[in-house]
Amino acid sequence: MNDYTKVTECRVTLSVFSRTRELGYVSEGLGLSPTKEYFKGERVPPHVNGLASERISEFNMWLFKVDIDDLRSLEDHFSALIELLNDERVAQLRAISSECRVTIDVYIINEAGIEISNDLMAVLSRCGASMSIDVQN
């Protein structure tokens, strides 16, 4: 990360989505309890679905928010995520990604661009995750 990235708010969430699978096995495989779960057919609030109003979920969703202050830097959030995703969890996510959509969801309010480290890109690649970034100025 460079000093030019000034964050005023940031959230990083590991997300797993499936239209057909129940996602309890994600918690078991990763050894993590979700911050929030939504089930197919359940109402999902706007801040989760990125839309202006709530909607009915078409997916089962397992969400794990990186547990650091939202006012910390994006680099701090990514470092915490890399620390969380040890080799065993990366292997589990790789297996999960063969059946489900796995994403790293980033929400950030900042005053400049963002930079994603090679270390984070390598972890994402190894665990079969994609990244979704919502940047607000």
C-alpha cells in the first residue's frame, strides 16, 4: 500500500454464496462462525445486496467480516485477511469454491485510488476467490 490511500471507512468480508447448498459446512471447514448468514427466500437489507431497497435472497449467503475497526486502513484489513487465511483455510476455500461462489467483498470510502498487494492476489488465486470492490468518494 502507498501513503496516497486515505480511508475514511472500510469493510472487508469473506462471502460464500450458493443457490443449492446449505452453508453450515463452510463454518465447519473453515473453523469460523459467520458474522451473518442469509438463506434463500429470506429478506436481505439494502446494505447487504448493494441495492436501494431490500429484496428476497436468491442465494444462501455465509458472510464473515474481517474483525478490525472500520476506520483502519485498507492495508490493515487486507493484512488481517491474509493472516486469517492460513494454508488449511485456503485449501478449504478452494474446495468450497468448486461448488459455491467465494468472494472477498470490499467496501471503502476513500479519497484516492486503492492498491492490492501481490500477497493478497496470490491468496485469492490459491483459494479460488474473486474480489468485489465498492469504492465511494
